[in-house]
Amino acid sequence: MFIAGILGTRATTMLDLLFLAQFVIVPTMIYGISRAKKQSYADHKKIMLILVAALLVVVTCFEVHIQVYGWKQHAEASPFFSEPVYQSGVGITLLVHLAFAVSTAFLWIAVVIAALRKFSKPPFPGAHSKWHRRWAKIAAVDMLATAITGCLFYYVAFWAT
Ligand code: HEM
């Protein structure tokens, strides 16, 4: 099931789906933030919580897939792959991506938990607004960087010939 991908690169179907997921996640995040800018805070809350739930599923699928099937065997034919892996283009791109991914996970958890605890129900601007606007913007930029470096990793590891 996971051997041949759907995009015709060296990646597995699961990695293809994760790559494609970035193109849904980022626009959804931008739309969710635009709802807050238009003062539709309940919409904003709903969209961001759905996004967080979807991200949990995506990250879990990715982790299980990598642990069970590995990824290196699919990247060996890349011109950016060499041993030791983490000194090659593929490995360095993965490390940069992971740095953004891990910090994004912590930031998103912190922003969501603080928002759920400190904003009123239904949500409206208040004492927590200043903190939320600052850290939520950093969390959103971090998510964007995670998606960009994730796509870059997909390209250098599984696509480049
Ligand atoms: C990680 C998830 C989230 C991100 C990335 C995020 C992002 C943002 C951003 C960037 C803004 C500022 C919009 C602007 O420039 O006007 C904002 C505003 C706001 N968000 Fe979130 N948000 C998240 C989750 C939540 C949740 C779960 C709630 C409610 C429980 C919430 C409630 C609000 C409210 C009430 C505002 C308006 C604050 C104000 O302008 O005074 N957010 N959010």
C-alpha cells in the first residue's frame, strides 16, 4: 500500500499526502486568522481548533509512518543524499525542518491552551489580547516556515533527480 506514491516521485503515498496537506493547512490557517481580523472571533476559534485537531492527526500519521517504514531508502537516489546523512543536503534540510516543526508544536499548544483558558466564552478581545496577538503571530509564521521547509525536504529527498 505504501510502496508506490501518488505523485510519481520516490516518496510513499503517506509522504505524498503529507506534502499535499501543507497546501490545505497553510491556506486554512490564513483564512482562520483573517476571520479574527474581521472580528469573527467565534469562527476564528472554531477554525483554529479544527486545524489543531487535523495537525495532531497529520503529525501522528507522519511519526508512525517514519518509525515503521523509514524514509532514507526513498532518498538514496537524490543528488543531495550522501553518508553521513546529517551532513548532506537532505539531512541538513530535514534538521532545519524539524527545528521549525518542533518549535511550532510547542508554540501552538501554548497559544491554544492560553487562548482557551484566558479568552471569554464566546471569545472576545480582552486582557489576554496583547499576549495572544504577539505569540499567535509568531506561531503562525513558525507554521509557515515548517510548511516551506517540509516541502523543501520533500523536494531534495524524494523529487530531485
Ligand atoms: C494556534 C492557534 C491560533 C493562532 C495561530 C491564532 C492567531 C491569531 C492572530 C494572528 C490574531 C491577530 C489577528 C489580527 O491581527 O487582528 C488572533 C486574534 C484573536 N484570536 Fe487567535 N489564534 C489561535 C487560536 C485562538 C483560539 C483557540 C481562540 C479562542 C479561544 C482565539 C481567539 C482570538 C481572539 C479573541 C482574537 C482577537 C484579539 C484582539 O484582537 O484583541 N485564537 N489570533
